[in-house]
Amino acid sequence: MKWLLALLVAGAIAWAVAFVPPRTAAKAAARALRSGWDFIASLGPQRPRRDPAQHPPSRQLSHKSQASTPQRRASREGIVPQPPKETLRPNDRAALDSLVANSK
């Protein structure tokens, strides 16, 4: 009987590979993993819930602060300038070269 179940599972996997688009399969797998993780996380001891009236009122964040931050503008070609690449100081470069030389 186990061989029949194994054959059925192998057939289902083959069917999924042949007929389900990879993007859809990835989304379904992500949803299944997330729901499985949520189920496992819910198995622990129940935490006491607090009354929402006990919490101080949260202050509303303004959307202006986010909009007022300076943002990089794209040029006419639509290319956004990249931040400068990091450079190694000469003493860091010497230390890196010595590590590479010692590892050989």
C-alpha cells in the first residue's frame, strides 16, 4: 500500500511540474510554509491578552515626514544614480593581501 501512496505522490509532483507555472508554485509554497509556521507558533502556551484600554494612545505618524525626505530623482533616461562604491584604505588592503598570502 505504501508503494501506491508513493506512486500517487510522485505522479502529483510530476503533474505539478508539468502544468503549474513556476511563479504560481512559488507563491503556493510560500503560503503553505507561512501557514505551517503560523500553526506551529500557535501551539505554544497562550499569552494573556491585555485590555487595549490599558495602553497609552499611540500618536499618529504624519505621512508628511516621509514625503518631505529628499529622494534621488531619476534622470531623463530613467537611470537612478548609484551610491559610490566602498574603497579599501591602504592599510586594510595590505592586511587583506597578507591574509590571502597566508591562506595558500
